[in-house]
Amino acid sequence: MTSLLDQTALADLAERLVGAAKRAGADAADAIAVRGISLSVEVRDGAVEESQRSEGDDLGLRVLVGRKQAVVSTNDLDGSGFDALAERAVAMARAAPDDRFVFLTGPKKGQVVRAEDLTLGGPQVQAFPMAPDGTVRSDTRLNLVILARFDPAVLTDETRARAADGVVAYSAICTHQGCPVNMWSKEQNAFVCSCHASIFDPRNAAEVIGGPAPRPLAALGLKLKDGVVTVASTFSGHVGATPS
């Protein structure tokens, strides 16, 4: 059997990824490994002028935490990033609909975040999700979220669709190297990573407007329940640093 058709290595990678998900706290997990092979041939005047062949492997992981789930994928198959990928997936699943938020720091530390607690126009506050049963999801820093409130009129359509009366929520973990996004630029009305100075626009889906971050912060959909900021939908993408 040729190496391209041998599924042993891919099956082993899938099993390792499922194991990483279980260690990260998933109640259940499944993985899919896909190997793609393509061949293109260019013919001119009845003769083959050029041919190209490409191969690639991809892994997908689905994790379940209770009745909540999240799906992530990677083409980094050396296995060194499996634990981090699984941890991100579990964090995405845990921040689930009907979670509320509690303040991480400040005079209201540990209290539930209400929309009126957030200063209009920023800065952001850091918070952890709290399950309906009162469990604060602080077991991993990847669950840390930043919340801010704006006039809905200044939000882009995409951002307004996820917001609740102008309140927005994003992962507090920078997509560059996983540092905390814990500073505020008053001049740019934007979030700032204190480590490498990546800057994110909270009014426009946390788009990167400065620094080395390769992609926006993952966003949460929100709703208000009696004025309390509540999760309406899970993270829009990968939480934390972008895999190399």
C-alpha cells in the first residue's frame, strides 16, 4: 500500500486529537481526517504542456460539553498544537446560550454584568461566563471575555446583529500569541493587546486595525434578559492565538 493510501497515520492523528479533547474537558468528541489529492493537466495543440499535482491533509474536531458543541479544524498535523486546539474548542462550547457574565476585577468583582454597568463608548470590562446553575467558567483563561457598550448606530451591520442594545462581546485572548486584550485606546476607541500592541475595532467585528494580530477576535452573540448581558450564540471563530 502506498503512503498516500495508507490511512494508519491519519487515524492515529484523529485518535490523538480526540484524546486531547477529553483531557481539555470535553464530555465527548469525534474527529475526521481528510486527505486530498488533485492533479491538473494543461494541454495545448494536442500535447501536454504542464501538469501539477497537489496533496494535503486536514483534521476536523467536534467537541461536546453537555448539550453544547463546537467545531474546529487544522492542517497542522505534527500534533504539537493538538492540546491548544482542543482547549480552544472546549472554550468555544462552554460559552453557550443563556450564560451570563461576572466581572473579573473592580468593585463589582464576581457580580453579574448588566448593560447599565458598561460605560457608553468604552472602555471594555473583563468578565467570565457563568452558567445558568451559577458555575463560573473560569477554569481556563480562554473563556475570558471583554464586554463594551456603544450607540448601536455606530456599529457595523455584522456587529449590530450580534450585539444587544449596543453591548458587544469578544474573546479577551489576542489572536497573535494568546496574550490578554486588556487595554483601551481612547484615541481610536479600540481594544489593545498589552503585550504586542495589536489593536481591534470593537464597532466593526473586532477587525484588526494595528499590530501583528492575523485575524479579528472571536465574537459572541448577545441578548439582554431583564437588563442582564446574556449569551445568545457561541463564539464566531477560533478563540486565542492563531495556529502556525
